[in-house]
Amino acid sequence: MECRNPTLQSSNSSNQTAEDDDQPTTRRIQRLQLHLNPPVVPRENVLELLSCAARAKLCVNAQQLSDYMRGKHRDIQEKIFDYYFKSRPDLQTPIEISMDEHRELCMRQLLGLVREAGIRPFGYVADDPAMYFAVAEAVGSVDMSLGIKMGVQYSFVWLEILVLLIIKEMDVMVQAGSVLNLGTKKHRDKYYEGIDNLEYTGCFAMTELHHGSNVQGLQTVATFDPLTDEFIIDTPNDGAIKWWIGNAAVHGKFATVFAKLMLPTHDTKGVSDMGVHAFIVPIRDLKTHRTLPGIEIHDCGHKVGLNGVDNGALRFRSVRIPRDNLLNRFGDVSRDGKYSSPLPSINKRFAATLGELVGGRVALAYSSVGVLKVASTIAIRYSLLRHQFGPAKQPEVSILDYQSHQHKLMPMLASTYAFHFSTLYLVEKYSEMKKSHDEEVVGDVHALSAGLKAYVTSYTAKSLSICRESCGGHGYAAVNRFGSLRNDHDIFQTFEGDNTVLLQQVAGDLLKQYQQKFQGGTLAVTWNYLRESMNSYLSQPNPVTARWESEDHLRDPNFQLDAFRYRTSRLLQSVAVRLRKHSKNLGSFGAWNRCLNHLLTLAESHIESVILARFIQSVQSCPDPSTRDALKLVCDLYALDRIWNDIGTYRNVDYVAPNKAKAIHKLSEYLSFQVRNIAKELVDAFDLPDEVTRAPIGMQSTAEAYSQYTQYVGF
């Protein structure tokens, strides 16, 4: 088969000559003739046409592509795979397992990772976040419940717990920031090891029965008692019961409890609400594992997915904890009950506290891409394997040769690549933030993590159903994993911030940046294009370029990125006008709600612009020409498919003329076909061994797929 760069060949498409463009009447007559007398292609020539088109296939070396994508932490991921799938196959999660058995297996899996395989995620949390996220992706491939359980145990809050344990041991009163310097090596080693080796298991108690996304509305209270130098943790009503708390039902010994900090006052109110703070509350005895006095723990029971994680509900009845158990980075209480904070208001303290939780959003976005890789790999390999129907008296054709199947899976594959590079960038920015603490980088990571977490997890959730459907009845078999992947991943859209709420945060940040643009302020890195090109984006579209339809133009990254950013800028400008208009009659909250769908579309548009920009840069940075050509093809499909999906927006403002819209549609379908030609190499480049995909219909060797499947059912 000939390997070369594919080009679109059509006398009525984007490759028209300048002479044709000068004769619009002739061109229209020719098009009308084609509509009235379409060429008839005999059925027996269909395969010949497919074969001719296939000769335009790119030459792609899957190993070179994988080497470019996989990054510097692949070795530790392979070590994890070797441990679970070769050294300890008994730790693999079976298809049929009860909730109680799954929970105990999940704990054994985590203990084995840390104590036998010698992989210590806790150390990576502070020293090498990128390594930690690579570990999280790998263990999530073993069992998504294991990935979540590890995330609960080794969250960034545990760094604060380590600080508090050292304070208690030393019996001194110092600020958290200087504790590690004042503690001896003995203290650090003792408690660090306890957290790292799972002797101290913990949970994160934020969500309540009545409040999830609205953290400022939490009702659990922590009242300071100056007589005993303690906080008293109380659940004032059933709505304040901590709910869905991972690790709480069975294994947790400590809980990071979010509660309103109440200080006694001498006025008529009696107490002063200082806002939501975090407290470390022991919930079980370290030696006997019995529930401590004043604490009531119940099991949340069987869930749709992630049943290896023991989610529980917590009620506190006048539970006393030392004053030192307040996580005091953003607010502290002295021995005499005086409150101090480096931040001037409750809102700023609250924002700073939640800002420390951004690592969870980074992990979910990154892990969601891993799930999408597994699902798309299974679906595409099966679609190449499965043959159905075909021309009369000819062999059946692969179902991936059908345009409808390509339309389902090829843009999804392109999106998987786009998300891969954008989440890698997010991890890099997060690592930079943890090292530099630069305010601009911090703001950028907060907005980017919120947007990517929301966008990627929503897209993956929808794609899992498409992958299942694309594999027909065999996709419904539990052994082929779509059901468990879909059920386990579904909650990614909710925890660490509901996706709709997170997108509103992105929209709010965009509006702030928009305001700063016209006040001469500086913009965060992600929003630079608003400063650089807002005026040109908000001007009237060029009627000449709106009609350009050549393939070179449509595949030009400058056109693609300009189109994405034009849409975002238009949405931003129009929603700002609408908010000003409605706020006069409805107030700020009512105006926001009236424009909510517009705001969500704005946020998604912006995130798509960021994703495309990172994808284009990754393509241009690829050193190998053939690999770069393959990535360019995939990137073009991602961009043009997104433009076509929202073509109404571009047509409404005359950014794209009718002839250009048709050319975009035609080219995106052609690019889907071209990506289909290298689909096997593209999924092979994800470098997922059969032990990780664990689906008979998704094996690398198609010759063994059906035999593995029949053996599973007993033949």
C-alpha cells in the first residue's frame, strides 16, 4: 500500500482553481447538473473505491508515536502493571464480586502497591506531582475504585495532617508553615511513614446530606471552647450529616471535616461565624479500629459504580478535638480565642481553602482521559475486527469502513488525542504552581483545572455509551468492560465539583478577564488571546475569507484557532451585554440564572479553544515528520468536527458562508476516513497492554479475540 500525505480530490470541493472561482455561474450550473444527474457507482466498484482511497494512507510508526506521547513516567506505570498482572494476579478485580469483597480487595490492592511493590504515592504528592498523577492513571487502569481510594488516602490534605501530628508530638504552639523545620528527623520519619504505609488511613468529610456544591452552606459546626482549648464538632441536624465520605464506612481512622468555625463573643449573638474551615477529627481508635465516642458512622451502601470504595455517613455529637487540629494555613485561633488570618474576608479565606483542592480536579481530568483511551481502544479494535455485509458476492467489510461508524468513533479518537495533550499541559502547570506559588500561575491552574475537569469528564461519559453501542451486543457483555467503565466513571462528573458549577466558575473568570481587558489590567496566561485579538474578533467578519473553502485554508491551524477564539469572544461579548441588561430588573443572581445556558456554552467554547491550542503546539513540537503528519491529520479532524458541530453559530454571524460550511462538512468526513486508515496505529500508540484493556473483543491480536471470548463463556 502506498504511503503518502492524503489530499482531497474533488472538482466541486475545496480545491477549486482561481479560474473556477471567477466563473460562479458556470460552477453553479455544474453543481445543479450533478444534483439532477448524480453519477451512478456500481455496487461491485465500492470495494475498489475503498481500496484506492486506502492507498493514500499515512505511514505511521505506532512505537514512535507512543514514545512521543507517553512522557517520562511510563516506567513506573509499567512497574505497576507488572506487579498487578504478573506478580500478583490474585489482586485483579473479577467481573463478578460482592460489594464487601470488592472493598476488602481494593484495600489489599492498595496495601500491596505500597508495601510490596514499593511504590509510595505520598512522597510524589509534594515532590513530583506529575509522577503522582502517572501513578493514579495506572492504578485506575487496574481498578477505578483503587484509583479513587488512593486519591482519598493520599490527598494533599494529608500534608497538613502530618504537620498536626508533629505538633502534637512536640507539644509546642507554632505556625503550620514552620513546623517541619522545627520538628526533629525522628518526628518526621515516624509520622510520615505512618501516613505513607497506610497505618494512618483517612477520609475527606466535606459533602453533607443537604449541601454538596454549595460548600459555604455547610451546617456542621466547630465551636471553640476557651476553657479547655478545644473545638467541639457538632452535627446540628440530619441535613448536616456528612455524606458520601470515601474510606469512612470501613477503613478510615481520621477525617478532614469541613465545618463552620464558631468563636464565642461577649455580645448578644453569643458566637461569631468565621466561615468554613477544615479540622482533623479522629473517627476510629488507631489500635482497635473501634468507632470513637460521639461519632456515628453508617454505610452509604451499594452504588452505581466504584463499589470498591467504602463510602459512609458521619454524625458528630459534641466531639472534642485539640485546638491544634484546625488546619490553620488561612485562619487560626489563639489560646485566648482570638482569630487571625492573612486574608481579610470570609470569602477570600474560603476561596483560598478550596483552591488547595485543585489537585483533585487535575487528577480527575487526567484519569478521565485514561478511561477514554481504554474505551476507544476496545471499540476501535473491535470495529476493525468485526465484518458485516458488503457488496454482492464480495467479502464482508469491516464495520469501521461504514461512514456512520467512522462518524461515531473517529472524532472521538481525535478528541482523545486532544485531551491527552491538554491534560499533560495541565499537569505541567500544576507542578509549576506547587513549586513557584506564583499568583498568576495559581489563577490560571484553578480556571484551567475546573474547565478541563468539567469538559473532559462530560465528554468521556457520553463517549462510553457510544463505544458500547458501536460494539453491538458484544459491547453489552460485562467481560468487555463498557458497563463497569461507564458506571465507575459516571460520578467523575459530580465529585471534586459538579461539572455545571465548574463551568460557571470558568465563565465567571472569563467575565472578570473581559472587564480587566477594558480597564487596562493584566490577563492570566490562558486568557491571553482576549488581550491580543479581542478587537479583531469582535469586528465584522471578512466577507472574502468567509467564503474561502480550499483544503489548505481549512487545515491551516491559524484559521482553526481563529474560528474557535472568534466564537468564544463573540459569546463573551454578547453574554456580558445580556447580563448588564437583565441585572437592572432581575438583580445579579436573577440575571446570571437568565443567562445560564449562554454562560455554560461560553465556558465550553473557551475550553475547546485551550484544548485546540495545546494540540496544535504539540503537533508542531513533534520532531519526527511522519508522526507529526499523523498528529496533524488527527488535529485537523478535531478542529473541523468541532466547527461543524457548531456551524449554526458561525453561520448566524456570517463568519462562514454556505459554500464554506459545506466544504468544512465534506472535509471533516474525508478526514474521518483518513483517520480510520490509521486507527489501529493510533490506538496502539496508547500503549495499553491486553492486561489493562481486559476485554476479549479489544485484544491487540485480532486473531485471538474471538477465541478468548468463546473460552470465557466455556467453549
